[in-house]
Amino acid sequence: MDASADILLTLRGLKVRFFLQEGIVHAVEDVDLDVHAGRTLGVIGESGCGKSVTAQSILRILPSPPGRIEAGEIQLWRRKDARTGDVPLDLVTLDATGSVIRGVRGNEIAMIFQEPMTSFGPMHTIGNQIEETILLHLPEVRPTEARARTVSLLEQMGIARPAAIAESYPHQMSGGMRQRAMIALALSCNPLLLIADEPTTALDVTVQAQILELLSRLQAEYGMAILFITHDLGVIAEIADEVAVMYLGRVVERASVTDLFDHPAHPYTRALLKSIPRIDAVEAERLIAIKGSVPDPFHVPAGCAYADRCGDFMPGRCDAAVPALTECATDHHVRCFLYDQPTGDDDEA
């Protein structure tokens, strides 16, 4: 890779399986993603599509057993000096409990979750938990400096009375305030990449908008990349630069946020967009419900996983093989046979 490239994280051919008594779940299948420095990649899809498992794989925090990365690469491109350029670190090859990956977690890649109440320890104050993270990853920082940094971070999150809040326990805070504190914890060591796994789902609409605005402002200040996972297209439109749409473990479409909303290519993406209210919609238009349901992950179809629900289904083709991720326009990729038609013979008579 060119040392001047702005790609921070690459996923290539990622496959994740869960080995359960009922069978094997193909949670993530052949996922390719690029996260660019200073930009936001949104990953969207229904529950169970593999988006959160993909995020957990990056930080090597999959529950194991039963989860296991079966194949693929997760390359973190660490910024080095001008002599060495970018030096990649394949996170898949690391011991999930070793010192190297522990140094990556929280320091180079941080993560915020949907419900911080289950992420913060209930027996320790918010301030103590942020300070502990700072002291763990930045040993040159003294405890008094860590306390000052903690209060400063909480203030940057827009939290009133940050010194007093640092002495509070998680249960004493509202959901929106806990999420702000979780963001402060994630940013305490200036990570290169912030993974946000459904961080606004449990919040009301007003607080959700405030958190999205906060993340955008912090991204501009810190220059970090964001991998934003959600099932909400409205959130994607608000915060993302690029978008990857996932369905039953695979990326089915990947494009800039503008291209995806203006020119959706995959039938699943088009159906998703037609299923949500639009402010510019004709009043008489009805919202479209996607027929059927996602296939059983224990019995993945041989062909396209969306075939049974697709209005463009081609018998003998869509149900026979999985389409490749094809470039249908500049920097716009789609996994659909509509854009990967066989050419046939062009012989003239």
C-alpha cells in the first residue's frame, strides 16, 4: 500500500463462524471494507446481518467459544515517521488476550456501545473508569494529570458540572449523559479509529441528534475515523461519508452516502429506502414493506441470500450462485447479478 494513502483499516475476506449445538452460524462471510482516516464509514443492515460481529472481530472481542474468525485479514495501518511510512498490523494474527491487541484496544481503536449502562462498571465512578483507561494506555501521565484530563474530556462532551459528574456512578446519570461519558472514555487516549455500535438506538430523537452532532464535532477536532454501525438510514444520511449495506453476513452494496441515497443499486437497498418515510414524498405514496424474512443463518442459501424476497429474481441464476461484488459505477460496488450479466458469444453469422 502507498504510504501516502489515507486508508486506516482494511478488511479483506473476513469470515466469522459461531459453532453452536444447533449448528454452525455463518455470521460474517467474505467481508471487504476500507475505513479512511478522518472519515466515517456507515455499516447498515437488519438485526443479525453481521455488522456488530464485524466490529467485534476488529477488536478481537468475539465471545469465543462459540465465535471464531475462520479466514480473512484485518489490517490496521499505523502511522509512522517519514522513513518507515505506514506499517500494517494484521489484527487477525494476534492473540486475542495478548499484550499487543490490548495496546490497540482503547489506544488506537476505541469502541462505544448501544447501552453504556452495561459497559461501565457499576461499582466505580465514571471519573475513576476514565482515569484508569488513561493511566493504563499512557503510563507517562500522572494520576493528577489523568484526573484533570478526565474532567476536561467530560466538559468537551457538553456535560455540565464535569468535576461533579466525574464523581457520579453510572446509575446516577441519564441515558444521554452516560453515552456522552462513554464517548469521553473512548476518546481518552486519542484513538485513530472510533467504532460506534448502535450508539444512539436507545436514546430519544432529540438526544440522538445531539450525540450525532457531538460525534461530528469531535471527529473534526480529533481527526479520527469512525466506523458507525446502525440500522437507521436517517442516522447514516446524517453522519456517514461512505456506506456499506450488509445482508445475512455479506456486504451487498458499498458506495458514498450521496450515491447510495441518490442511485441505490441493490434491490435490498432500494427496498430499504422505499420502506422509510420521506419528507419529499408524494402524499399519496404508500410505504413499501419488504416481503418475507431473512433466511435462517443455520441454513444459508446456495445463491443470493436475498433471492426469495427480491422482485428482480432470476430463476436458475440468483438461486444457484452468490454474485460477486461488482463495480456498477465509479466507487460504487454491488453484489447483484443485475450488474454482472453473462456476456455470451458475440460471434457473427
